[in-house]
Amino acid sequence: MDTVVDIQVVTGTDTGTEERNHSPEKLEAQIDRAFDAFRHVEQACSRFSPDSELMRACRQIAKPVRISPFLFEPLKLALHMAECTDGLFNPTVGKRLENYGFNRHYLTQQCMNSAVTDSVNYRDIVLDESDQTLLLHNPMVIDLGAVAKGFAIDLAAHELQEFDGFIVNAGGDIYAGGVNEQGKPWEVSIQHPTHPEEMIYSLTLSDQALCTSGSYERRSAITEGVHHLIDPITGRSPETWISCSVIAPYAMMADVFSSAVMLQRKEAGLQLIHQTNVQAILITPDLQVVREGGIKI
């Protein structure tokens, strides 16, 4: 997933509660299962590997293909967000992302250049809930970059629920469960958009996720002014915000909303935040911090 994953767990706190009995073997097994979640989601959802479940399914046109929950669930949420935003958030922009140079596997450096058109519509994707199948009406490249990492974080967090506290950090996208070693909520920070060694905002989390989308890290080396979030109508990247961090009960929810808000015009993005009762920290291009959804200063 082109990121470093860090997991910390707390097996006892300073609050006087009895420490649970975790053998080193059990602790290691649970953490291994949490890391396995990222491998499973990568194998299912990556558009950078021709052998991923997603890319294999994309080669089957007009034919229902049974897919695993590791692909079905994030694709289902991506299509729901596409409906909510009238297609502005669009998981079918994968080919256009390839054309802008976002086509290289981060480990193998293999380039993907799919022989499909980029003029596709998310309504060409049909999911069948009862049969767990995917049907494509037209050739396309599906991109799940705005949901897959959050989904993997949630799966990893599920494996760690037994602990007093834990934190899953995948490149700055975080789920913080329970409490830290001092028995307090976890302290987390948001990276400064223009000074990556600094933090622009800090807050505390407990049993919540924080995911950030930004225009400052993944920019096209081919087309100036384009980053990894693209308006499917104009083919350009919006610049209303330079960073959007969303706090939500689940990481996949925070992940998809942070991208959707980045793509929308200011008023529509703020309305989306308020309608869904999430919280957000938004950074303007001139580095002003905007807090929405009841976040306290």
C-alpha cells in the first residue's frame, strides 16, 4: 500500500486495572494477524499488481465474478460515496490516474498501462450483495486508494480489540483503540503540508480513526497541478484544501470522507461533514486551520 505500518499495543495501564494475561506467543500471533490484514487487502484491492483480485476481475467484462469480502466491502463503500457525491468521488478513474503517472508499483516498480479508455462511469459497476459478485458493463481500471487502506486498518484494529489499548498507524492514517500506557487517550498529530518534519495540529483519540488526504505528497510528474485526487469531469485536481483530516468511528469511513471532502467545493464539502456527524481538520492553501464538526481548540 505504499506505506509503513506501525502497530503498538498496551497490555496493562497505570489506572489500577488488572493487567490481562497475554503470553508473548499470543501477543505475537494477534499482531501478526493484524499485519496480515494489510497483506490480504493489498492482494485484493491493488490496481498496481496485474495479479491482484481487483485487476483480475477488471479483465472480466459483462460477466458476474464472485469476489472476496476483502474486495467487495471497500468497493461497496466507494460506490456508495460515488452516489452521495453525484459521481465526483469516482472509483473508475484508475486509467486516468495511470495517464498522469500514478501507475508504478511501489515495491517492484512495475508500471501498469492498461489498454482501456478513461471515459467510464461508476454506474458501469454492479455489485450483487446476495451472491457477492462484481459485474462490469465496460472495460475500466478501478481505483480503491481512498478506501482500501482504511479498510485494512479497521481489520487490523478488529484483531487487537482484546488489548487495553492499541494504535494502528499506516502512513499517518490511524485507528487508536482504548488508552495509552498511562491510561489516557492516545495523542496523535497531523503532518504539516509544507514542512513534513513538523506537525500542524495535535489532538487525542480513543476508539476513533483519523485519516488524512492531502494534495502535497502524491503529485503528478507528468502534468503540473495534478495530484492523486482527480475531478472525473475536468480531469484536474481540486485545490480548495491542501489537507483534509477526518475523525470517524471507523478508518474506512474516515478514509473515504477525507478524499470526498477534498474533491468537493468548499460549501458541499462542509455540508457533507455536517450531515454525517464526522469531525474534520481542514488546511487551506495558505495554511489556515479550519475545524469542523465540533472539534475543540
